[in-house]
Amino acid sequence: MYTDHIRDIENLINRYFEGIFNGDTIKLETCFHTNVYIYGDLKGMGYLKSVNEYLEGVKNRKSPKDLNERLKMKIIGIDIMGKIAMAKLHLPMLGYNYYDYLSLARIDNQWKIVNKIFTHVE
């Protein structure tokens, strides 16, 4: 059971990475549960957006792929307890050194991101 969950979560996170990297908001949207809010700390400035505002921002910016960046995103760790999980990710892109913490939940037999917090580290 744990092996199935870890594989499903890794697939979700890889889809999340691909959506962000390619600017594919359709793919990216499938990763999130509805009504998710995203909070970040960008060089001391707070960032708070709904998932729809976040997706709109991704849609309206040049993607890392469009800017000829290499995909260097990776999973640092995943912790699963029953139907909830936490994932720590590293997403160097667009001149930033992002770290994401994703809260995940298994809802209707699918893993979804239910919360995202992130920061940029110099």
C-alpha cells in the first residue's frame, strides 16, 4: 500500500513539475484540489494567491522551457501518514531558488495538493 501511495504522489509531483516548467496550466490545475491558497515568502515579501490566481500568473508568464532553462526540479522528501502527506521540493527556475512544501490529501482515491507554501533562498 505504501509503495502505491509513494508512486502516486511522485507521479502527481512530476505532473506538477511539468506543468510549472512548461507553463501547462491545464496539467498543473489537475494537481490541485479546489479552493487551495498558496503562500510564499519572496525576498521578504509575502505572496498570497488562490489557486486560480496562481494558475493565471503561470499562464501569463514565460515558462522556464520558453526561456531555454533546464528542468532541475527535484523531490527532497515525502512523508506519508494514512491519507495525508507532506512533500518538500526544490524548484530552481526563473532566476529563483524556490523550495516548496506541499500538503497532500487522498480525496476520492486521488492524491491532490491541498496547500502550498514556498520560499526563495539566496
